[in-house]
Amino acid sequence: MAEGPEGGQALLFLTDDQLRKGIEAMFFAYRGFTADPDRILAEMAYGRAHHRAVHFIGRRPGTTVNNLLSILGVTKQSLNRVLRTLIKDGLVTSEIGRSDKRERNLYLTDAGRALEQRLSDAQRDRMRAAYRAAGPEAVAGFRQVLEAMMDEDLHHHYREMKDVKV
């Protein structure tokens, strides 16, 4: 393993200042990453919770409320508030489970898919530009860092979704 400043070994000895700069970069990158969707959501009086729900329902059509609760890590009360709004506004439908009548399976409507597409396009455009600027090695390294930061239960959800094509 390389021992120089560019080698992997050097990464094992990051200073607190280097870590702080990484944390700050992540905060500011997140603000940029959410800025465009936030503007779109504000037009509808929605917030990031609505965005996350629409995103994950779109990624896993038919997902259950309990699965969405587990992915989002929010309270049932909070998620129900968001889902009620999305259902009332015609963006999400809730169907009784086929195998378990107590479950509710969630689907995006055509309008919900259009909103999800609009929100995701804004984020994909930003990520695409950043990835192009950084290059393929940086992209792979960035993904490795993000995956290494995930708690195991969240990493489990991530692995389940990674190969899902919608």
C-alpha cells in the first residue's frame, strides 16, 4: 500500500482539521443537493419528508408503510401525516395488502411519478455534473465512503435497493 500523501495509508491518519473540513463539505454539499428539490417542493407546500416518501415509494412500488417507516426512520405519526397529504393530493395510492390485509401497499400515481421524476432530475443533474468534474475514481471512492458511513440496518436497505430498476 502506498505510504505517500496520495496513498491509502495516508487516509488512515487524517487530522481532526481534515475530518472537520470533510464534515463541513458534506453539510454544504447536502444543502446544494437539496436546494433544487426544495424549491420545487415549496411550490406545493411540501417539505423534504414528502420528497423522501415519494422517492422511496417510486423506487419500490408496492412498498409497505412499515418498510417505509424502517427506511425513513421517522415516527408512524409523522409518516402518516405525510402520506395523508400525498394521498389527498393524488400523488400516492394506498392499497390493502394481498397476502396480509393489515398491510398497506403504496404506489405513486401518474402525477406522483411526474413529481418524483422532476425532483430526481434536478438531483441527477447536480450529481452528474459533480461526478464528471471529479472523475471515475473519485466517484467510486465517494460511494465507498458513503457506504462505510451507513449504519448496518440502513446499509441493508441500501443493498436491497441498489439493483432495483424501476
